Amino acid sequence: MKTLLILILAIVIIIISTTLLLAQPGLPGAPSQAPIDGGLGLLAAAGGAYAWKKLREGKNEK
């Protein structure tokens, strides 16, 4: 009986220790979203104004 108890205890300790030693870290949380509305809108407006200026300059040279 004593041998059986020691054997069961050894098996339980081995199972618990392998579970703890092989544990993987959890997945990272969701990334925070970057706001792109203000700066991207200004860049688009500046690019459109620059293109319009270049188109008008091209028509005036002909």
C-alpha cells in the first residue's frame, strides 16, 4: 500500500511539474488603433492643391 501511494504521488508530481514548466505565455492584447484622419486629410488636400497648381501652370505655358 505504501509503495502504491508513493507511485501515485510521484506520477501526480511529474504531471503537475511538466504542465507548469511547459506553459506558454498568453497572446498579446489587441493593438491600439492609430488615428489617421487629421494628418492624412491635410496631406491629401496639400497634394490636390499642388497638382491643381501644376496643371494650371502647364496650361499657361502653351
